[in-house]
Amino acid sequence: MFKYEVIIYWSEEDGAFIAEVPELAGCMADGGTYEEALHNAEIVIAEWMETAKRLGRETPTPKGKLSYA
């Protein structure tokens, strides 16, 4: 389980819920339901972490609640 903040909102333009992970650059997912977007975000977070590790890049330590969210 990852401890990164996930922001989920409805996008009328996309017709889907969007899940963004602000601490991981470019890490986002979508889904037809709130729960699906969260589930997909968890998958993308794991893939983001695996890719960073494979490339030898640091992974940020989760900061918890961000002040601007």
C-alpha cells in the first residue's frame, strides 16, 4: 500500500473520474467510477515506482496531506 495523496475529481470533458498523484510527476489514472479511478491509480503508482527503480531514479517520500489540496 502506498501513502501518496490521490486527488480524485469528475471530468465532464473526459466523461470519467480522474485520479491525480501530485507527488509523482505525470502519475494519473481515470475510471468510470470513483472506486475504479482509485483502483487504477493504485496500479499506476506501482508502475511509476517500478519504472523509477528500474531507471535508478529516487522515489519521493510521501509527504501526506499537501497544503494546497
